[in-house]
Amino acid sequence: MRGWESLRIGASMIHRRLAVSDFELKQRENIVAGSGEFSLDDDWLEIPEPPFLFNVSASIKDLAALAGLLGPPFDEMSGRMSLSGSLNGQGGKLGGFVSLEASQMGFRKRPFDSGRMDITFSNTEAQINRCEFWSGEDFLRATGSVEMRIPHNYSGEIQARTQDISR
């Protein structure tokens, strides 16, 4: 299914400030919901400068159907996932979190059993608290931080174990 069953959007714009009070996309068992507000005064790269707020939640039982809306190469994804997050900012400083859990995932016929990612945002840094993917007994784990402003300083740690490198 490349379409959706319903799409509901409630929004208002006052003085070039867009407030989305209600966004909900339903597609069979998939639901993506969000809300937020941001300024349209600057170009897209400048959205973090004025105050903004973005909330998202998703329960996706058929990722292939939802990703198909985006076309190639996303239409080669499969699996299930849940997503929640809230991000706010002003003056280029961020606050908030993004949390994602996935199972029975695949991309371009490369499967993995499960994954989890938890990221928090504070000031100008994204803190990757957990990034974990499992395929059978094989796994990849990562933690770290990334500075969101140039020169994008970063640090991290990666651990991996594989018994079947072909997977």
C-alpha cells in the first residue's frame, strides 16, 4: 500500500510563525502523530535559531508500507518500530530527546532482529546514550556525543561482536 487511509492536519500561522496543533497520518496499522511550532522567517537551516517546538510519536507495524511513501531507497525498508521524541530550541541551543525501538528490521534484504536508539539534546550537543542493533548473536553498540555546531566535535565508543560477518 503506497497511500494512506487518513491524514489530519490542524495548523495556524500568525506573523510567519507556524503552529501545528495536530498532525496524524494513519496507514493500516501505522500511526504517525506530531505537533509543534516554528518560525518561517528564515531559511530551513536557520529553524533552530528562533524558538521552536517539535513533538512526534509513531507506532509502525509495517515499515515497508510507510517507507514506500518516500520512494527509493526507503521503500526497501521493512520491520516494525516505535518512535517518540520532543525537541525544542532557541538561539541554536536544543533540548529534548528521541527514542526509537525496532524489531524484525531490514534494509535492502539485510535483516537485523532488533534495535534501540536513545538520543538526548542539550544546548548544542546531541548525546547518543544508546545505539544498539542485534542480529542473532551478533551486535553493534555505540554511545557518544556530537557537537551540533561547526566544527562538529564528536567522541564515541563502538562495540561489536559478529559470528557471521555475512549477516
